[in-house]
Amino acid sequence: MNKYHIIFISLLILLNNNTFADSLNVESMKNVNEFLTKVEKESKNTLSISSDFTQEKHLSFISEKVISKGKFYFKKENLLRWEYIEPYEYLIVINGDQFFIRDNDRVISFDIKSSKMFTEINDIMLSALTGDIFKDKTKFTPAFFETRSEYIIKLLPASGNMKKFLDKIVLIFSKVDYSLIKLQMIEKNGDKTDITFSNKIMNNEIPDEKFNID
Amino acid sequence: MKNLISISFLFALTSCSSIYENMSLVGVKKFEDIDINPILSEEFNSAVFAVEFEVAGNYFSGTLFIKQTSTLVYKSTIINNAGMNIISFKFDNRKFSLISCLEELRNKYIIKTFEDDFRNILYMPGNSSLVNLLKNEENSNIYMITDSGSNLYYFLDINFNIYQLDLVRQSERVVSYIFSYNINFIISQIDINHYNFPLDIKLTLTKME
């Protein structure tokens, strides 16, 4: 089998993959206002989210990527829990202005406002979940796209700290329920973090204790 | 209280210096003439370590990536277990440059300590260095090199691998690097202990290519 056969077969395999086919068919979003209205409506109706997540960290200078898996919980207005299970147990809880990290049985807590970076990341996450991220044009300039099954929004940092280290954020929403299914952060240095959400349960009862670390 | 501190300091100084004073000089050679294996193989392309460190009461754990982008040019990043960049830096033939750093670590002493530690791990002393060959009471081979006012003591095992490196300044041990190797003589663990700065680092190799 020569190299042209290998390339041809590889292309056939890739074209059979819906995601790849979809990515070839990215076009500008036809009705941005309708999308924004629907996201806003869905986020207003969302009181809580429980989900699995897979995080892939790609470093620009090395082929190695780090894949982590875990559970994600969100409860209105500003409670977040990132529970990393594989390959290491690691817990991040955001409860209002307090930020907790449990790492190897050690707990670090600090005021979220004391760290610009954590404040920014927290703002992105919460505003992506509530749909507010598209409203504040002073922070990000959005560009709207769609495929057959997804809405894709590219956010370019408009000012501030974010612009220094972040090239863009890509948010992918489901066309079925307008929920966030993937978040991609591309840094200026070429590093990239993909977080994919799966097995989502909306509006389930999440006890407040989930957002405390003992 | 002041006297107690002074006495403790003198005791520490005396006990420290005695380790190095009990060594006997058996010769002096040029660096290129001695048998010594580099800490990391010079041929390695990339290495991944699990990393844990504690600095000024803040504990971090995550992954350290080191890539040799060209001969003796290294790029390195530490990310925490949530994938956030803690620190990224580059060495180009011993010259350090900081690429990015978490706000909590943005302190000149912390950055300088990282710089010195990783330089000592990644690079062997310059070829023009003169090396004092020493023996201690256990008859171990110890090579001592003076560099920028500090003495670097390389403790070697029978395979000429460095199992400990001490940096000594004015008879005081400043930092110890303890190295462990696997059965193929490839580095498996590095413990870095600072005696005058609250930073300890533990690196455990997970992959090397």
C-alpha cells in the first residue's frame, strides 16, 4: 500500500465521522438573535446542571496531551464544583466569592477576587452557563457560526488581562437543547484546553453541601 | 532569644560545614576528563514528570513537561491537575527566560530559585571548569566544582550516576538535590530540598523519550 492509498483511506474514514463532516460545513449563523433569545431562555430555566466532563490540555511545544475526567456541578447563582477523578483526584469549588482547591488532601481556600486569573476564569464559566458572555461586548467580541448539529461561538478578548494570554474562546452549543457541550480555550502561546460535557442532567436536586469542602 | 538564635545558627553552620570538611582531596582534573553521567541524558527529546511542590505555604501538584527543542535548548511548563499553567520557562544554553507564571508565584526569589534548580538539573557545569576529586569517610567519589561563589558537590555512585548534588555557599548547605534511578539507570525521581528558602520540589518521572 503506497502513501497515496493511506491518505485516501484516512480521508474516507475522516469523512465518515460526523464531527469532521460538520467541521467542514461551518457557516455563519443564520439567525443570531434567535440563538441568543433561545440561550437566554434556556439559561433562565436552568437552575442546576450535573454533568460528566473530559478535559484535554494540549501544549504547543510537546505532542503529549493531558486528559482528565470528572464530574461537574453548577447551581444558580454562582456555585460551581469541578471534581477531577482521573488521572488524579483534584477538586475545585467556587462558592460565591470563595475559591477552594483540594489537592492530595490539602485544602487551599482564598478570596476569588484576590486572583485576577481565577476571577476571569470564574467569570467566563458562569457567564457561558448563563448566556451573559455574549452580552458584555467590552470583554469579548463574539462571532457566530453553525453546523448541522451545533452552534459555534468564537469569542475574541476585547480588552484587559484576558487579551494578554488568551487568543480566543470557542463555545459549542447543542442545537437540541441550547446547552453548552464544549468549551475551548486557546492561549496566545498556542496551548489549548478543551472541556467536553456529557451525560448532562438539568435541574436536578444538588445539595448545597456539594459546594463546601470540609 | 537572640542568643539562642545565634547559637542555633552557629551549630547549624558547624554541623553543615563538617560534612564537607571531612572530605579529603585526592586530585584535580578538568571537567572533560572526569567520569560523570549527566543527570538527564543529553539525548532525551522530552520528559514528563509528576510534580509536587510547596512554596511559602502554598501547595501545588501537577505535571512538568520538558522538551529539548534543539541541543541544550529546553522549554518547560508546569500545569496543575486542573490543566492551568503554573509556570512556563525556557533555557537556551543556561540562559533562563520566564514565559509565564501564576500570579501567586510572581516573586523574584521564587522565580530565581526555580531558575537555579532547573539549571542545575538540566545542565552540567561548563567544560572549562576545574574539578576537585574528593573522597569522604564512606569512600564515595565526590566531585566539587566552584561556580559563581558557590561550591557544587556531586556525589557519585559506582556507575558514575549522580545520586546527590549539594550546593554550598560560605560553608552552608543551601540546597540538596537527591536523585533516584531505575534499573536502566534512567532518572526516576528528583527531590529538591532548600535549607534557607521555603520551597521543596518532588519530581517523579512518568515518561521520557
